[in-house]
Amino acid sequence: MRKKINDTLKELLKHSPYTFGGAAIGLLCMILFNKIFPDSGHGLFKVFHPGHIILSAWATTLLFKSKTFRASFWKVFLAGYIGSIGIATLSDSVIPFMGEEVMGISVPVHGHEHHQEGSGQDAHQNAHNEHEHNIAEKSRNHSEDADHSAHTEHNHKSKGVHIGFIEEPLLVNGSAIFGIILGFLSHSASRIPHFVHVLISIWASTAHIMMNTAKELTLLNYGGILIVLFAAVLVPCCLSDIIFPTLAAKYTGKDPSELSHHHH
């Protein structure tokens, strides 16, 4: 196992320049989309997260199908499902959310909790006051403030880690099943370039950050986001290249290094 970890780390170091380049592109796209389409994070996440899951399910299923001849259909299916849903959720949602919390760029949760804990009358009064406030803003023609308020409210509802297979079960689970089917139908490794797979993963992580960003970002924030995007690809890749080949090796008796599949 120690040799496998060392070999994987060496391999990941070779991929680091591509991953860093992908993270930089993801950050640039985030800046541009936030300027042009400030509320596009959720829509982008619903595109790139399922896309990442399809590619991950495809690669993991193909690995187990082609290397573990003694594994049953359901074991291969389960490996493809967990290998895609689990790794993609960690990469696209969990690690970005952890970064958002550490950097303090997520929407504050205390106001939302106070609103939920109040009485029905207080909630109604708050809603009424907010409505009157919005009318007053419009009467003063403060369009920029109104747009900022709408953007903040959108992000306010999006607070938290987004677990795709729970929030969008048909879309995300369907994507995993589609990727598994591709894995069963394929006879050789996917020809999709590694850099393309990295970009899709990073764009999904970027979209998650866009959904939860609650304030104007500073240069320091952008530097932190670059590190988060880099880790969001590298850490799950490391885990998948250690855990899944090792599990596959139990069915084949081969060295796990022969079964590595750097698909992230």
C-alpha cells in the first residue's frame, strides 16, 4: 500500500501543472460569469456536475469490468456508482464548500435561521416590511442596489453544501447510470483528454462556489479559490487512484499499480 501511495503521489505531481492550469481557467471563467451572468451558478452546476459524474462512472465501471473478471454485474455496477457519485460529490461540492467556509465568502446563515425560528406573525411582518422596503427602493430608482439585493437573496437560498444526488436525484443518478452503461459497452479506455476531464470537474466546483458567494471578492479570496479548485481535483483523484485499484486488485491478484486509472 505504501508503494502504491508513493507511486500515486508521483503521478499526481506530473498532473499538477495541468490541474493548476485548469484551476486558473476555472477561476477566470468564474470572474467573467459573475460579471455577465451573476445568477448562473446553479444552472452551471446542473450541467457540469452531471457531466463529471458521467465521465467518472464511465472510467470506474470500465476499470472494474475489464480488470475484475470474477466480479458480478452488481459489484461492478456498485463500484461505478460509488466511484462516480462519491468522488464527484467530494470534488464538486464538499471540498468547495469547505473552502467557502474557511474563506468566509458564503452567505451568512444567522439571518435565515432567525427568520425560520420566529413566530408566524413575525415572519409575516418581516415579509411585509421587506416588501415595503423593496417598493421604496424602486421608487428611488436604486436599480443597482435592487439587483444586488436580488443576487444576495438568490445566494441566501443556496447556502450550504449541495449534494446533487439528493437535490437533483433524477438528473444526477441518471447521469451515473448513463456513465455506467457506457462503461459496460466500452471495450477500451475513453479517448477523452485528461485536461478536458479536469476542466469539467473544476467548472463544477467553480459553479458551487458561485452559488454560495455572498460578497465582493478580494484578490486574497481569488487566491484562496484557486487553491480550493486545485485541491478539489487533486484530492479526490488521489483517493480514487488508491482505493479503487486496490479494491479491483482483490479480484485479480494483480498489483494495484497495474489498475490505476487517473481519470480525474
